[in-house]
Amino acid sequence: MSSLFAFPGQGAQKPGMLQRLPQEPEVHECLAQASAVLGEDALLLDSADALQSTRAVQLCLLIAGVAGARLLMRDGQRPDYVAGLSIGAYAAAVVAGALDYRDAVRLVALRGELMQRAYPHGYGMTAILGLSLTAVEGLLAEAEEPAYLANINADNQLVIAGSDAAMAAVAARAKALGASCARRLAMSVPSHCALLEQPAHELAEAFAEVSLRAPQVRYLSSSSARPIFDIERLRDDLAFNMCRVVDWHGTLRTAYERGVRLHIELPPGSVLTGLARRVFEQGTLAAFDGARLDTLDALLRQEGSQSR
């Protein structure tokens, strides 16, 4: 049996999420390193006002994910796989040993700025629950204003991206077709679609100056739902994931099919744990938030002993 560290994406953020991390040396080090890179106090990024900024949200998710993972790995334990939804992929790459944390902080700050600058208002993402992928793709194909498939979170939980008007029109038709919910998400940019191709190319230019290493922990791409071992493929995956559809459902299925039976969601929140319950017919699912560190440590140790 194997273990997976899963890192959440934008939408999981909460005010005070960095303040609530355990007061441990690993956490303090992550915050101090981020503050040094950014030239500002990273702890100020998680206020309700600050989190109105895409840049601040993405930085908070990176810092929280890496800090939580380092805390769980401090006694030599490590997962067999890592995967991150959207911005979560950057924390996953750091924990896999492929991307230096300081470089990740710089790149994520730029990523957030590029996305925010491209669509400062009037765009975003909407979750549609209760319809199949085929049904939603049909609605998007028939839409008068362009809207795009962005996330496949479960077989009947999908996310679309586009302008407010385009998403509202698709949401209305989805409800008429029987969707149980069509809800605007706390996202101010239309991620994971062609609208972000230009910012992705700008980020790729910055990535060209960054040194990457082959992952020391198996890295699962949430875009392709497959492992990536090659450094240049990893560079491409990270730089362009903002404009590619996220197949989180497929990523979880790949992990399960490869023997993962322990799924630990890194902070903040437990949304990914709920999605994993739809895929993991057997195994143990846990979220860092709300769990005792000694309990998570025991789960990792137990999984490790069973893997040997």
C-alpha cells in the first residue's frame, strides 16, 4: 500500500489560515523563508482583506501546504506520491524535491500577479453539481458566449470558467437540465482554460530561469492525471497548468489504481478529502486540518511498515 499527500487549490483559502498552523519550527522556517523572498511579512497575507488578492491566496496555499508537509515529514516519513490541484501542484513539486521552496515562492507570486492582471474583474469560475461531463460539455458547446470546462472534480462535480455573463447563462441552463447546484466560486480569474494561455507563456519564461530536479517522490500531474518523472515535462506542467483543464477525479483514480490507500490532505480545509471518498473504495482518508499530528504520524508509519 502507498500514501498520497494532496494539496488543495484556490477556493480552499480561509482568513487566518497561516496563523492557525501549528507553532512548530518547520512552520516558522517556512514563513520566515517566504517573508525573506517576498520582502514582506508572509503572516499578513492571510487576512480577509489580503485574501481578496489572487497573489496572496496562492502564496498562502503554497506556504501552508509546504509547512504542513514538512511537519509530517520531520521524523523521516515521506509519502509515496504527491499531487496538487492547480496552485497545489507547486507545493507538491516542492515536497517531491523537484522545486526549491524559495523559487516556488517567487514563481507563485508572479503567477498570482499575472492571473490577476489578465482578468481584474468580470470573470471567474462556477461549480456545477449533479450533471455528467457529457451534459456540461453539451451546454458549453451550445452557449452563445464562450465558457470553458475547467475542472473535473468528480463524475458529477464539474467547474466551468469564463465571464460572469457567460457562466450565469450556462448555470441557468444547467439548473433547468436538473443540476442540483450551480454556484459561483470564490475565484476572481477564469483559471484552467484558454483565456489564461498568454499569462501561462509569460510564466513559462520565468520558469526557464529556474533549476528543477527530478522528483524524489512520485509526482502526479492533475492536468494529465499521470506521473511525471522528466524535468522538462514537469517544468511545462507547472508553468501551463493555469490554462489546462484539471482532472482531479482522474488523478485520484490513478493514485488508487497504483495502490494508494492513505490519502492525507494538506492544509487548508478538507474539500479534497470529500472528493477522495468517491474514489477510494478502501483505505484511510485524513485531513491535516482538525487532525492530531501524532495521529497523522502514526498513519504514515503504519502505511510505511505495510509497504515494506
